[in-house]
Amino acid sequence: STGGKRRQQNRNRSSQPRGASRGLGPADYNSSDQKTACRRHELYVSFRELGWQDWIIAPEGYAANYCDGECSFPLNAHMNATNHAIVQTLVHLMNPENVPKPCCAPTKLHAISVLYFDDNSNVILKKYKNMVVRACGCH
Amino acid sequence: AAGSHFSPDGTPEAHPGFVHRRLRTHEKREMQKEILSILGLPHRPRPHLSHGKYNSAPLFMLDLYNTMSGEEKADRLRSARTTQSSPLATFQETAFLNDADMVMSFVNLVEFDRELSPQRRHHKEFKFNLSQIPEGEAVTAAEFRLYKECVSGAFRNDSFLLRVYQVVKEHPDREADLFLLESRRLWATEEGWLEFDITATSNLWVMSPAHNLGLQVGVETSSGQSISCKEAGLIGRDGALEKQPFMVAFFKVSEVHIRAAR
């Protein structure tokens, strides 16, 4: 999507009067298509929905957050989680409506317990205490 | 959060406020990958479930899960239960549970009961596979559980001496070498779960799977007559699912230094 955006900006730039040095303002960011603005969504993931009820006994599912739309901050090799969070915080401050607040890394999650069958039909009840979000962004 | 709450009757309900909708195919794939990585599993387990044959007491473990997920909810669950046969977690198990990182209940691998030994002594065998325990997990407590029903008929006024042995060595043509773990006197009319502490034995099995030759249970009447477990009211694999024998072990990441059994 950034590729597309850059082409769009070049076109804008070429149509602007030369010498106008106008940075990317909040109104410009994602304004082109509100529907695809970067948003955080909440979704309940049911293990039954995944067809996993034959081996996961409990819980029935879990609450997940995920981001959708033009989230132009993919976390990649040259942008670590901290830089990612800083950049996203800045853009959020400029345009809080369109860009969700960052969930910056590392974030400790609540401990969860899961009850499930293993391959040998033994039952395992495991506490996952030290859960840390490995990715950073809006989810 | 795990995202499950309990309605007053104890059934889990969805997380309030989170959207329910059908997952798209790529979302499903992403979610499955994420969940397996969080659970530390290389692939999605494929248990072979058939009632009675591979029973590892899921009801008992669900009870422990509910206890773990919220003390007060579990109390409500307990008060809602009326059947005595449900193997509810005892106070001691709840203490182990708070301390444990993982709890496992195991399938009894012995498929065919050999009731009579070469010396015509009634006994029942049990074997559990503890070789797949993740590295670094140590057994902090382990129990072997049997359910006993009230006996009527010939032995109804009798008392029994029940013995649980660890099989130390097997011989093709004579009795196996046994190590007595516990002996317990019971009234024929007693009913309920019997718990036997097999922590040291389980740790030996985890550290040295070759020594895992299982357990044997034998019962005698007050006059010393060897009788079958069924005659003593002990439920076996052919009994109701929630009353079948099983083993449960509580694990903690190996801060616990266990001396090998002598």
C-alpha cells in the first residue's frame, strides 16, 4: 500500500505549484479513503469456529485484537519495535481519529490457562504466565 | 485474557463486547499459527478419542481448570454438583495446582487386563507413558486414583486390604518383582475416590523411562483370600467414564531438585 501511496503523492506533488513544501498533514493521512483507515478491531476467536474442539477442552475461545486497513507501519528488519511504537505514537498524536494508539512492545499479557488433549490423548492443563506480545503495532 | 467467563450454571460464555463473526480463511490460518506458537506446540494435536478406552479423566482436569481460572467460580460449580462420583479436586490438589506450571492426566495404556498372575494371585495392571514430558519439567506431586463402589453380595460385611505396587522388574515365567507403595484397609461398604501418592515413582519414570513398568493393584479379604478388583468394587476401564482409574501429575519448571530413588 505504501507503493500506491507514494505514486499518489508524486502525482500530487507534480500537480502542486513547484516550491510548495507542504509536509504530510493530518488531514492528508488516510484521508483518501476513510473506510480503509488503519483501525484496531476486536474479535472473539472461538476454538469451535477453528474446528479445534476435538482437542482443546477449555477455554471455549479467546478475545483477540487485530488491525485492519491502511496500517502503513509494518514491523520489519530495519524498524524495531521501539522505533515502530515511537513513529506510530507521533502519527496517532497528529491524527488520533484515524490511527489507533500503538500497543508498543513488549507488552505483558495476562496469564492464561489452556486445557487440551495431546497426541496420546493425555490431558494437559498448562499455565502460560509470561506472555509477551512479540509484534508491535495496533494489535 | 483467555476470554472465557462463566455463566451462573457454570458453562463458559464468550467474552463480553468482542465481536463474533465467521473467520476468513487467511484469518483462520493466522490465528491457528499464532495459537500454536503461544502454546509452544509444533503442530495441532490429533488425539484418538474413544470413550472408555483412552480415558484420561478430562472431567477431573476440567475441574482443575475451572479452579485455576477463578476460585470463586469453581466454588459455585462445586455447589452445583450433586453426583458424588465426580472426582472433585481435593484441598491438597488445589494447593499443588496453585504451585504447578502444568498438570497432566495420563491414559492407562494397559488394554487387556491379566487378572491372574502365575501364582494365581488376582491383580490389575496400569501403565502410563511419562516419556513425553517437556524438558525441564519436574514432578512436584503425582496421584493414582481409583474409584471404589459399595460392595453387596458375598463380601458385603467384609473388609479388604488393598495394596498398590510399583513394578520393578518383569519376568516371563514368574511373578514380577514388586515394590509396595501403599496398603490400605477398606470396608466393603465404602464408596468414593481413593487417591494414592506416587510422586517419587513418577519422578523415577520421568528421569528413567526404562524403569516405567507400571503399577499393580491387588486386593485381599480379611481372611487373606485374593479377590479381583471388580469383586472389591473397584471400577476398571469397563466402568462409567467419570469413574475410571487415572493418574494425574503436577509439574513445575525444574527448580525442584529431586534425588533419584534408591
